Amino acid sequence: MNTLDDTRKKTLALGLAAFDAAARRRRLIRRATQGAAVAVLVLACAAVAGRALRSEAPRLPAYVELIPNDAQLTGELELANACERIDRNDGLLLVIECARPPASGS
């Protein structure tokens, strides 16, 4: 009973070969999946780092003028004759009264 005939030996060898092939295939798929996951993670980190290190401020159109301080803003508003009274309260610039612009064409 301990001995196998040729047919059983061939069947056993084929089964073991199929099992080994399936195990190799699973290992290969596992390694490929892990490698792809690591590659995606590295690319995501590179993209995030690239965005974080980008220090370029967004460019404004040529017609936009930045007003750096309240005194210049007050001056601009007074020049435009848009507001009658401007006040500063707790770090905020408040427009107290505004005049209605004159009607055009009448």
C-alpha cells in the first residue's frame, strides 16, 4: 500500500506542479499589487510635496492695483468722492456714510 503505481505518481506530480504554479502566480500578483500600491503612494506624495513647495503667488491681471494700507485706501475713496466719512474701529475700516453718485445723462 505504501507504493504508488505510475499513473498515481504522474497524477500526484501534475497536482503538485499545478499547486506550485498557482502559488507562484499568487506571489507574483501579490508583489505586483504591492509594487503598484507603493508607486501610487510615492507619486501621490511627490504631487503633494510639489504643490506644497510651489511658492509662486497667483498672478493678478494688469488692471488690478493692490492698496497696501488704510491711508492709501482712504485717499482713493476720497478722490473718487464716493464716501463722506470713513472711520477705523478695532482694526476695521468702516464706511460711515456714502453719497449716491450723481445721475448721468439727465
